[in-house]
Amino acid sequence: MIPVTHYLILSALLFSVGVAGVISSRNLIVMFMSIELMLNAANLSIIAFSRYLNIMDGHVIVFLVLTVAAAEAAVGLAIIIAIFRNRATINADRFSLFKR
Amino acid sequence: MMLETAVFYAAAVIAVFGAIMMVLQRNPVASVLYLILSLVAQAVLYVQLAAMFVGSLLIIIYAGAILVLFLFVIMLLNLRGEKIEQEKSPIPTATKLILSLLFFVELVMIFRQFSTMPTSEYITDAGWQFGDVVPVAELLFTKYLYPFELTSILLLVAIVGAVIMAKREKGEDEGEM
């Protein structure tokens, strides 16, 4: 059987790609998708742990995380639509309210 | 045993490839499609980890619903042509890459302590296998009944929030879109 560390390192790699996407991308949609990717990377390690510890509770937790991700996507995309309607751009540099 | 390793490495490479291409793409539609590729590869890994139910949920909910919602929004805003020009950022790209690389190294250091974790075999009852719909549903409706019911409230709040957020204000440039 594949050692659990393989799955964990894969999950760490996916999470780091998500982090890189959030901090380097200027496109709001790509930033948002990177956040979804990070959620999925965490899910992968939860599933790996629940398999190797033989506890199925991890599956329920992943189920709840999927629900949260769906809610987050709905609200986040609504925010993006509202921003686009006001500023006509999804470039994250263009609507930073705090920067002057 | 050989097949298991081969499937793991193939799915892992595809998942990481899809994730990296998603970040690098300029076109948001291609970005979404690469994320779907990555998610399907992750679903393969879920199935390999005996999580049949959650793996199919990942494809049905994530690839089927959430990412299609992303595609809808991209089409709705007509972003296909928009070029997101890179403005001069105060932080150079190399610094960002090094930061995420350091983050990866940090995570690997943490995960190394699990290398001695023993591998165990599936719990298999007469009627079901580990990770099937029946045992997960049983947990969901007994031990985790309360959080499960709370998710319905979460989804309700999300629906109301999304409708209010995306609603056009009265009298604000109507008939434009």
C-alpha cells in the first residue's frame, strides 16, 4: 500500500499551488478558483487520514467542507458580479478600496 | 500493487499539472477547464483511498455544479476577451514563488512525522464496504446529525446573501445588461 506521506505531500503541493495562485494572480476569478483548490487539497489529506486510521468520520467532514465550498462559491461569485457591475473590471488591483 | 502505485502517480501528476496550468492560464475559461481536470484526478485518488461516496460527490458537486457556476459567471460577464494586464506589483514575482515554495517545504516538514503511521486494512462489514454510501450516511444521520442540519441553514444564508448581493439596486441603470 502507498504510504500516507505520499498523499500528504501531494496535498501540500496542491495547497502551495493554490497559495501561489492567490498571491500572484490579479484575476479575481483565478484567485477564487485557487481558494477552491486549497479547500480540495485539505480534503485530500482528510480523506487520506480517514483511510489510514480506518475512521469514516473524515468522509463526513469532507462532505461538510463541500457544502461550505458550494455556499462560498455562490456568495463569492455574487460579490464578483456586484464588483464587476460597479467597476467594470475583475482586476484585483483596480478596486482595492484601501489603497490610495 | 504495481497498478496501485502507477494509478497514484498518474493521478497525482495530472492533478498537479491541472492546478499549475490553472494558475498560469490567461484565459479564465481555460483556467476553469484545467481545474476540472485536476479535480477529476483528485476524485480518482479519493476512489483509491476507498472513499467512493465522497469521490463521486466531488465530481457531481464540484465539477458538475460549482465549476459550471464559475463558467456561467465568466460567460455572463463576458470575460473571455478581457486582458488582465499585470501592473507593477510592489512585490516581485520571485518573492511570491519563494514564499509559496517555503510554505510547501514547511508543510512537508510537518507531514514527515506521519511517515511511521501504520497501514491498516479496510473495515468491512457484511453489508457494506469502507466509504460506501450506507456507512457514511449512517454517520451523517446519527453522530453528525446536528452539523448536518446546520448546513441547511448555511445554504439558506448563502442563497439569500447571493440574491441580495447580485440584485440590481432600484433605478440603477436598468435595461443595460
